Amino acid sequence: MKQSPIFTRTYDLLRWLIPMTVKFPRGQRFVLAAGVQRTALRFQEQLIEAAYEVEPLPKLKQADVTLTKLRFYTAHGHKLRLPLSGAS
């Protein structure tokens, strides 16, 4: 079975995103950073779960909602000028 590019790209996203959230100021590390990390990991979990389903569409719809949440969390981080741009 050939692995979908979404798995590789999600893995790369997590490898980049988690270290970036560790750089958040202390006050945001336990609120926004934890939410970003938890949501990103949940997105990856939902993709993995969908890959093992006979009918993956419901899991993929859940993953889409989770990805939308992650977009909002990272937008909040950007508006708060938290280090999500890759520059330290």
C-alpha cells in the first residue's frame, strides 16, 4: 500500500509545529501552545484512524474540522505575535 502524502506532510508539520510552540512565552505555553499541540496531534490521529476504516469519510470529516480548529489556533498565535513564523 502506497502511503498518502497527507501522512508525510502532517508528520513534517508536527516536527515543525511542536518545537515552535515550545518557544511561546510562558503565559501562552500552557494555554495556546497546549491547544495547538493537542489539536495537531488529534488531526494526525484522525487521519490514521481514517486509513483503517472501511468507510473513511466520517473520520476524514472529523479531521477536516480539527484542521480548521488548528488554523484558528495558529491564527491566534500569529495575531499575538507568537513565534509561529519560523523566525526566532
